[in-house]
Amino acid sequence: MRPGSLAIAALLLYSSWVFTSPLSAEPDFEKDIAPLLVKRCLECHSSSEKKGELDLSTYQSASAGGESGPALGKPGKSLLLKRISSGEMPPKLQGKSRKLPENEIGILGEWIAGGAKWPKDRTLSLYERTTAKRGGLDWWSLQPLKETPVPEVKNTEWIANPIDAFIYRRLEKNSLQPAPRAGKRTLVRRAFFDLLGLPPTREQLNAFIEDDSPGSWEKLIDSLLESKHYGERWARYWLDLVRFAETCGYERDQLKPNIWKYRDWVINALNDDMPYDRFVIDQLAGDEVSHRDEQSVIATGMLRAGTWNDEPNDAADYVYTRLEDMVHTTTSAFVGLTVKCARCHDHKFDPIRQTDYYRTASFFWAGYIGQANLGGPNASQLGFNVFGWTDKGPKAQPIHLLVKGDRHRAAQVVEPGFLSAVPALEKSLQPPPPGSKTTHRRLQLARWITHPENPLTARVLVNRLWQHHFGEGIVRTPNNFGFKSDPPSHPELLDWLASEAVRGGWKLKRLHKLIMMSSTYRQSSTHPSHDEYAGRDYANRLIWRFNRRRLDAEALRDAILTASGRLNKKMGGPSFFPRMSPEALEGLSRKATAWGSSPPGERSRRSIYMMSKRSRLLPLMTTFDFCDTTLSCGQRDVSLVPTQALALLNNHFVHEQSRAMAERVAAEAGKDQDNQVRTAWQITLGRSPTEVELMAAAAHLKSQAMHFKEQEQENLPLTSLCHVLLNTNEFIFID
């Protein structure tokens, strides 16, 4: 058939439909027509995107039509309906037809035949409804938090608190049963690593195992939450989020003076159980708050914790790169949205306009964002000898929207404002109070983020807590709650926890305890029906068991130091330089000054106090998936690769600690071999060896004694055994 014949056939089919289609109930604009136009048409035909000069967002523009004439028209003459019926609109994509289903064509036909009634002053928006291609203002994470009733379940004996009811209801619906409760040794080790990032001592482990009182688990959690090491563990997660490192990156990779004070501020804030709303406010606007002091200004170091290029190709362009870094870190960490994707155009997937990006950027536009003083204010401008942030003054220069992100294509001025994706909190910014030295814009941003009715902040927060307790979040894309996010496995539980966070005054320790007191948290990592359940839910999204996890880089290094007896628990202060092999420094342009030296005692401090130099991170840490320090990291990669085993076998640090552990074992156990083996097992694995393990250890010591018989160094066979234990899965994994 010729192309012309196809067109005639399509027109005849359309005409036949127009004159023979029976009229049913008149289509409702809001229920039937608006969703259809938003879903099928506005991507190409809106006020911001007028292909063929056609805008279907208002009645007036739709009636006026585009280059081909009026779009709606009278029955039988509507260009819109003709092109939709023929399959011309929407156009083919990669050669495949996107013709609307017949029922949708019918609804549009009936609406047009009925006079295309359109509510007065109604303007359609591409962002108002979620479609198959993008999220709208009705996207789940943008909806207000609701009071979620705790579900009723049949097995009430398993329910320790409301968390379990939400989990068990999903298990029940899928005919699954939770795993048995983990043993006490497993639980105490799990709790110590979760809250402190350190293993329990033999005394601590045995004390819990021997305590049969009903409140022993709760007592343990309370004591761990009061430990000063809690802040050291959980601060590391936050430092990942705010792309913290102590140097600028790029070729010269200069040290950021006093940035370590920000790290210590985070540790102390968490130990003090600072409410999360203040935790946010101080970091974004600690220089603008009424309680402004040295500590609150230190908190603003978050904004300067990223990279800084002292020699950009174009300094004027680099200002906008810095802005993007601040926008991305702030919005990813606090509200879980990828706002930076709207720098050059409207967001492709979320209801975030390009103007939203510049509205957010305007909060930082008034600051010292140029090339002086490592890209920020100096001590005199801050009022303290710290590495923080503040504005140049109470007024800011206008910020322009840049067409396609190009500095040379400045468009309209964009006034500061909040994300339009949360219209319920939309309001104009207030001018700074009289006598203010800053714009007070960042303070208003911080208060918008922490507003109890902000639908994102509490959800993002509790999801992060859940993630670090269970290995995966309820939303498994912790930095992205938008259209491309992983959907929540338990949305009602997420909202219940978020509401609890706000109700509880944003206190984090309360939420930790709530999670850890649940039966869900206390499940074993093994399940009697594992093979069957894994076939139905391999990723364990329904949480029918606890996820077994490998220790992260910091916890592994700190656990090795604990086993060797060399861990220095000194808190705070300037960072230490671990020993770096000369081979690891090859390739640096300034090798002689690229790395510092610290005394042996300092090098045995906890890993959070280790110098994080962007151009050369410690190889042992990166082997075990230390995070990228250039971008906000909501979840580290977790790899299991041969190079990790090789690192633990060959790395000089592991050899040093194996020798130190052998010395410790020999000092504690004396010269009796069986006693040495039992002591080594207790130190590393928190249990006694089995008979089979005793025999294997004895055989290993004997073979190593033969191997080292000509060497005069003491404890080499025992050192080898300790080295083996530090390489075991039981030491490296948390059950």
C-alpha cells in the first residue's frame, strides 16, 4: 500500500470513530483528561517545551494550537485527535510506534466532542503527576508524613516493638517466617561493631553471655550508646556523606588547615545526642544562628569539606563548579534528591526545575566562593581560627539562570527560594535582620530542611540509620529518593519511623535503641529454610533474616589493632599519618613532601583520625572500599575480591599487628601451647577453639617452628598463627 493510501485509511478510521463512537458519561477533566495530557503530551508540548509551537498546558494555548493550526477544534476537525488517532502523535521512538491505546483515544474523542471543557484558569504542569517516564509532585517521597497505624499480626509473641509488626505483616503475607533469634555471642559482637565499630573485649562478651536477667540486652545497648566511641563510629558515616577529606585534591592537594576540627565536631555532636535538626542547622548556618560560637562556626566546615582547585582552567567557570558541589552535597545528604541534575536543564526524572537548582545555589552565592584562601573566608572573616564558611555581607549579587549551564549564556535573575517539589512549604525568604553581617539565607534553608512538615528530611534520616544497622536501607538508594530510586521495601514502616524521629525531638540515640530492641534486628543471619526463601526473595528485601556483613575498612583496621593490644583510644586533635610504603607514593609530583610522619603510638589511633589525603589514600583502606572523597557517598561499595586476601596476607601493617598480637598472647597465656591457642581464639573470635581447631593450630605451630627454626626472632610460629586468625572470615564478617 502506498504512503498516501495509509494516510487516507487512517483518516477514514478516525472519521468513522468520530461519527459512530457511542457517547458514554462525559469524561471528567481532572480524573480522565489531565492525567492523560500530562502523561502523553506535555513532555513535548508545554510552556517550556513547545514542539511545533504547540502548548497543551492551558485551554487558551491548546485552542490556539501550533504551526499547523488550532489543536482542539470542533468534532471531526480536531488536529490533535486526528494525529493521535493516526499514531503520528506521540512520534515514534527508535522506530517503534507509541500510539495511544484505543480507550485513551476514545476518552479524548468524547471530551473534544463534548466541547473540550476545561476548568477556568487551570494550567497543567508536566510535574503535577507521575508518569512512566518521570516523577511528579505526587511522587511518594514528596507526600506529607502520615500517622501510620501499627498493623495487627497473628504471631504476637515475636513482636518486641512496632517495628516487628510492620516487618512480620509483610512476611506473613508472603508465607515466610523470620529467622530464629541469634545467639548471645553473635548479638553482642553485632551490637559492638554497629554502635562502636570495635569488637567487645573477652570480659565484655562473657559478662553479657553470663547475664540472664530480662533486661540484659537493653542494658547493653544503653551502655554502648553512652560510650564515647559511639560518636567515632557514626561520625564516619556522616563524613562519607559530606565528602570529607583533609586536603584539597588536584595536583598540589594542599592541606585544609584545621578541617580536623569539623571531624571532631561531628563526633562530639553525635556523642552528645545533639538533636538532628540542630545538627543540620549548625552545619549549614552555624555562623548565622543566635547561639553562634566557635563550635557552631566549625560546623560550617561541611560546606568547605570538598575538593578545591587552586589552578582551574577558568576561575569564573570554576565558581559554578563549586556551587554545584555545595548544592549536590546539601541536597543529597539532607533531602535525598539529585538537584544538581537540573543545573543545565529541568530534571529529566524528578519534579525539579532548572530554576530550582539556581534557587538552591543562591543560598551559597553570597559566600567567599572565589579563589582566595583555599576558596573560603579566612580566620578574621570568620571570627575564629577555624576552617568554616560565612557570607561576604548581608547582601548578595543576583544569580542568573545559565542556559545549558553556560556562564556566557546568562538568562533571567533567579530569586532565592526553596524546592518547588515541596509546594506546602513554599514561601518567600525574609531579609536579614538589622545589623546582620550575613544574608541569613542559609539559616532559612536549614529551617526549611528541618521543618517538621518537610516530607523528605525525616524519611532520609531514618533510612540512613536503618541502612547502617541492617546493611541495606528500606530505600536502597539512600542518596536518591526520586523517580530513579529503589522503591521502599516497607513504606509504612519508613513513614512510621520518620514520624517517630520528629515526635522524639530528632534524637538519634532513641532511634538506634528502638531499632536494636526489635526482634527483627535480633534475628540470626542463617535461616532453616534459607534455600527456599532465597529463591523467593534473594535480596532479603522482606528481612526474613539478618544480613551478614563484611567489616568496612575502618572497623577492620580498628579490630586488628584491638586484637594486637596496640589500639590507642586517644580522641580528637590533628590527624595522624599512617605508615605509607614508598611504592604507594610513586607517581606523585611532590613525593618528598607528599606524606607526613607520626610517632608509632599515634599511628595506632582509630582510623577515623587517620589523615585522609585525596591524592593518596592508604592502600589498605581503599582495598576494603574506603569511599570516594570527591562526592557525597550515601553507601559504600562492598566488594569481595582476591586483592583483599592478598592485602591481609602481605600488608606490612597486618604483619606488624600479628607480631604484636603474638607478644600479647605469649604474655597473657605463658608458654603452654594449648593455653596460647585458646587465648588467641578468645582475643580474635571471642570464643574457645573446638577440638578440631586445637589440633589444626598445633599442627600449624609445629610446621611453622620447623620453617623458622634457623631464625632467632621469638614467637614467629605464634605470629604466623595470629596472622591466620586475623585473616579468617569469622574475624572479618559480622553475623
